[in-house]
Amino acid sequence: QVQLVESGGGLVQAGGSLRLSCAASGVIVRGSVMGWYRQAPGKQRELVAAATSGGSTNYADSVKGRFTISRDNAKKTVYLRMNSLKPEDTAVYYCNYRWGLEYNYWGQGTQVTVSS
């Protein structure tokens, strides 16, 4: 049974930093993609950043240079370091795990609120 447990959200002032963590269990690490998506009120869920088990990463243009995704494959954990946060980064952030075409799982979401 796959479980994704997120932590690290909260309230921060603009310009501040947060680090999100997502610990996975019941997953295959090799060949997987783990990432972070976010959904703001009234908007569609969007990709923030993703990382393969081999170390490749990609980012949404809106967060490039401010956010850093990293993985600890031994711990089956993915992190999102968010710096220079802006009010428009306010959203519920979801951890995602994908392996092949059959396996696609989501965490429960963690709220990030950036005040101006």
C-alpha cells in the first residue's frame, strides 16, 4: 500500500522560506518520478517541480531560481526548498509519486500561505 506523508507547510511572510518534505512508503524507487504540485483556490492543479530517481529535475517557470527539489532515495523522501516566497505561491501543495503508466499517487496536501 502506497502512502505519501507530507510535512512542512505553514504561514510565512513574502521573501521567506519553507521546506516541504514527503516521505513515501510501499513504493518502488528505481524508475520513479516524485514531485510537487500545487493548487490555488479557483485554479487548476499545476506542476511545481519533479525529480526522477536518477536525479533529473524540472521546474515550472514561475519557480525557477527560487525553489529546489531534491530526493533522498534511501529514505524514499522528496523535498522542496522554497525561497523568496511570493503571495502568488500560496496554495495547497501536493506530493506526487509516479512509476510507469500504472502507478500515480498523491499525498493529502499541505497548505502554504505567503502573506504580503
